[in-house]
Amino acid sequence: MPYAGVMDDVRSAIRGARPKRMPFFACSEEFDVRMAGEVYEKYCADSKIMAKVQSSAVDRFGYDWSWMQVDDCIIYELLGVGVVGSGNILRATKDYRPATRATLDSLKMPSLRKDGRCPVLLDAIKRMKDKYGDTLMVVGRTEGPYSSAGLLYGIEATNFLMFEDAELLRDTMKFFIELQSEFGRAQFEAGADALWYGDCNASSHLMSLKTYKEFVVGPLAAVVKNYKGHGLTILHSSEEKPDYAAVMAGTGIDILSIGPGGNLAECHAAVNKKCAVIGNVDPIGELMNGTPASVAKQVEGILRTVSVKGGHLINSGEMVPRATPEQNMMAFGNAVREIWPKVAG
């Protein structure tokens, strides 16, 4: 639940230390919309509803952050990419732009404080910061340059560009370095303490480590550098392999999210306190399909084996499904609040 000092605890983890109080974080937006009795399509397009849902979730479950991931379409629908989604089905990109120089040359920098749903997110961030101040970590969202190219051209076309037209791929990422840097700064100015920096198109799931270093690291780090001095960067690629995690930790990020299938202890060790690690309670196997007792057991295991070493913040490893039982989320939060004082001494 909101408390003075949450940002101090987050920064302690970033420094490699134990937080005095372990914040309770969960990537729970879809679940929270359901629990508030709202429809996701309305939530993602109305800042008042967004702030209402976020506030309801914070007050009901005791989250120590407001995590506004929303969807992956906010920027790309402004760039001519097709979008599909309705009701409680999140918007997704479709009908991608051709992966050509002509497409890149046609792109115009949107007005990120005026166009599309960008102002919706900015206003929701401001509303949450105005209400909770420094007692809550308010988290906005952006994408890495490689994933941005994938959301513009499609993943398949973007991956082929590495072999067919690497120059076009690099130039496209330069465009997104500027755009995502500006969008991130706008969110920090609105009151965000941190950004959920999504890059799931660039991970061990889709490319070799050599390719990752060649194409992804430089542009990703360039955006992170532009965020420095404004707020924190939380990189989420749903990464699960320690060698990739070690490379990601060297890009200047503050916190690295580990996917639910990863060995958290091994990834934590590989990062070697270059940044904090966050994760990775299983959102499907435990939060949706487990029991309050099994959820509490997994949380305790993470706190006792990883968090106690410092440099770790607990969170779900991915988005908590909409159908997750309320009692399991309650068990998650209660376990964090009850067990951490015993573990941390």
C-alpha cells in the first residue's frame, strides 16, 4: 500500500542493497480493470477511467506502484499502423507499414502531448502523481527502438531487414530513438517516476546474443541515456537467459525484469548488481491457476533465496491474466508484506 519511502526502497535495490520494506508490485492492469468493473477499451482511451481503475487497485490490493502499460498501439496508430481491439481485448497492431525507405521517409514526428491517446496516458500519470505524491511509484511506458521497428513493419519484416537492408533498420531505429526519448520525457514531466521500457521483440526468444549485441544494444542504450536525470528505466524483454540478462544490465538501465520462465537466481547473479532485478512470480501457473497457499509459497521462496541477497524487487514475471482469482492476488500482497520483515530482519 502507498507509503512514504517507496522510492528510497526502489533505489536501494538499484544500488544492490535490500529495501527496508519490500514494495508490492504486480503487472496487473487487465486484472485491475476487471476488478474495477470497467471495460478495457474504455480504460485505455479515457484518462479519468484509467486513473480511477489505478486508484481502485492501489487501495484494494495495496500495490506500491501504478503500472500503466495500456497497450502497444499508442505510438504506432499515429504512424499509420492498423489497430484491432474491442471490449476487454487489448488493442494490437496489424496491417503494418511496408518495410521500405519510402515508409521511413514518410514518417512524421507526432505531437506527443496532443495527438491520439498520448495525452490520455500523460493526464492519467499526472492524476496518479497528484493524488499519491511520493507515496507511490508511478510507472509509464515506452518501447525500445528495435521493438518499435517491429511494431511499425511487423516482426517478420523487421527481422529480415537485418539481412536484407541493415541500413534501413538502423535508420528506422534512429527515428524511434528520438520519438521514444521524447515520449518518455513527456511522461516524466507529467509525473512518472519510472518507465516500463518494453522490448519483447528483442530477446533470446527471437535472436542470437551476437545479433542482439549488433543491432539492439546501441539504440536501446541511447534511449536509456536520454532518460537519465528524468526518472528510472525498467527494461522488460521477458528475458529468461542469464547471458542475455548480463548484456541488458550493461545498457544503463536501472531495473531488469525477468520473465516467468527464467531462473531468477541465475539471472540475478549474472546481472551482478549492475542494476536491480525485478520478478518473477508466475502469472499463469501460480497467480491464475494456483491457490493462495501455493502463491504465498512461491513468493516466500523468491524472498528467501533472491531478495535477501539485495538488488531485487518482487513482481509478477509478466501480465497477470484478467481471470486471476482475487484471493490469489490478495495472497501475493499479503505474503510480501508479512514475510519480508522476517526475511530481512
